[in-house]
Amino acid sequence: MRRGSEILIEILTWLASLIPAILAGAIISFLLFNGASTISWKFITGFPEKGGLEGGILPAIMGSIYVSALCMLIAAPIGIGAGTYLAEYAPENVFTKVVRFFVELLAGIPSIVIGLFGYAFLVHGLGFSILSGAIALAFMILPWTVRVSEEAIRAVPREYRYASLALGASKWKTIRSVVYAAARPAIITGLMLGLGKAIGETAVVMMTAGMGVAGYIPASPLDPARTLPVHLYLIAGEIANTSEGLRMAYGTALVLIALFLAVSIPSIMLRNYFTRRLYGDAG
């Protein structure tokens, strides 16, 4: 028979696990209640009018997609490569400890500082552009990709490596064909979490990609861009004291959440699919 203290701890931990779900549900419900009426085909595919009080947010949507996609193209190979080196090749010495320390340090640097760094070292050469914003965002999410990749690769059982090497495969072929296949679900999830963080970032993008032109869709990586978070910030700071401004702000926030979910949900489904392929049959 369980003691009363054990039952109490179980109840408290259950409540603690319930709180994040309640908060997420409350935020999404609030945005649906206030912003659903704003969503329309014109709103999604149109251009801002009257300073953002009317029209649509297509340029901001495309700006977010461009900046985030280019960010991942930069951060993913670097992060996976660094994680592979730390997990498979690096000896446990002072150099490895220093690298891990600075990876952790980079993860803790405030985004506004990374934005200032990007402004100083990127904007003066590349201008306010998608490329500047993507590189700066890549700096910000790089610790996520490195640590997730390293931990995912380390979690692959050693027996997988031994079996591949025993069959005559080289170390790199073992990593490429065996280790990456087993670590793929966790790596994909980590990359998608980093992408979600990049999609929602404001300060770094404002200081590197700029605020763009509300009615202009970038045509080149060297063009400035206005992303959804930046567009929402500008609306909230300038015109949200009006009913029209609030309506547009809630609608923009709802689209931003939907874009984040469009990235997160497929990544979780993909992770579960690969996990079932790798371990489901054995279970």
C-alpha cells in the first residue's frame, strides 16, 4: 500500500506536467478567439495597406520563410559536423572541453548581443539582408544543433558500430550508414526545434535583416526582409492601440503560431516514423 506522501508527490508531478499543456492551449485558444476572424485568403496572400491597418501579410510570411530556411542551410551542416566530431573523433582533452564550454557559452548569450555582433560584422559588409539575418540566426541556434547532434550520436549503441566495423566498413562509412541512420530521429527533432526558435526570433532579425518594406517580397538573399515577428512588433508598437491594429496583430500572431506548428508537428511525426522503423519491429 502506498504512503500518503507518495500519492501527494504523484499528484504534484502530474499537475506540473499538466501546466505546460494548459499554458500552450490557453495561448492558442486566445489567439484563435481574437485572431480567427482576421484570417482570410486576402490576409494571407495580400500586401499591407494603410500602414498595416488593412490588407495582408504575404511579404512578412515570405520573409520569415526565406530567412529561416537559409539559416538552417547554414546551421545544420555545421552543427551536425561539429557534433559528429565531438562524439566520434575528438579525444577527451583540454581542446574538447574548451570547445564544449564555448558551445554552452554561445547558447547563453542574449539574442540582442548576437544581433549587435551581426550588425557590426555582417551588416557593414552585406547590408541589411536575408543573408545577414540568416548567418546571425545560425550563430544563435548553432549550440542547439551541435549539442543535439552530439547527444543523438552518442546515444547510438556501440554494438551498432562494432557490427559494421566487423563487416569491413570504414569508420566514416559506419558513421554515415549506421550511426546517422540510428541518430536521425533525434537530430531531426533538434534541428526543427532550432528552426522553430529561428522563426520566432525578433531582435536578431531586426538588427541584421532589417525591417524590410511592408509591401515588398525579397527577390535576392542580399535584399532586406521583414519577418512575421518583426511585422508583429511594428504593428504592436505603432498601431495596436486601435481596434484595426489589434485585429491585425492577433491575426499575424495566429499565422506565426501556425507556421511554427507547421514545422514542429511534421518533425515530431517524422521522428516517430523513423523511431518505429528502427526500433518498432524489435519491440
